[in-house]
Amino acid sequence: MRIDGLAKLLVEYSLGVKEGDVVIIRATTLAKPAVRACFREGLIKTTYEVG
């Protein structure tokens, strides 16, 4: 799926997130598929859903 490829690019290349980093994602419900794809790519190991 295209969104999975974009999530991989975001997580692995663009953000450069390292272990121990804190990441906050602020998005509307329309972005839910993209946010979930980022989680699947391993962006966040422990998640807390707010709101």
C-alpha cells in the first residue's frame, strides 16, 4: 500500500527517530491511516493515546 511506503520513508529517513526519543503526533481523524502506518513501521514502541 502506498501509505505504508510513505510511512517507512518518514520513519527511516526524514525523522531519524532514535531509541529514547519522545515523539508527539498531532493529527485529525483523517490522518488516522497514516499515523497507524507510522506505528507499524516501528516509530513508537510504547504508545499513549491522548484525546
